[in-house]
Amino acid sequence: MHVDDPPETTVLTALDANPTLHVSELADRVDGDPRLVDRVCHELEVDGCVRSRTAGLYSITAKGERRLRTLIATR
């Protein structure tokens, strides 16, 4: 993972490596503020890139996997 990656890339990368994570676990893995991570997850959910399983649990979708590949390819 690149230091300059935007939060979207960082969150999608973490979810790609870990099928389902709670927002607090995700924040720990990406070394981010839980509120920022939750906001990024919500935006990604609206775009269809992640799915909210239950309160605070997120997983990446097929669309999210495609977006991640595109983001990595255009670094």
C-alpha cells in the first residue's frame, strides 16, 4: 500500500484482504480515524463498492474489487 493512497483505495485494499471487518477493526488496519473510515465506507456503500452487513460491518463487493483494480492500475 502506498503512503499517498487516498482513503478510498486504502479502505478497499483492507476489505479486499479481509472479507468482513467492523469499522473499528478497519480503522486499526488502515491506521485511520474511525469517523473518517466510517464516512469513506458510507460513500463506498452509496457507490455500490462495499456492503454493510450489520451495524458497522463492511465487506467489499464485486464492483468494489473492480474499482480497486482500476485505482491501483492508475497510481
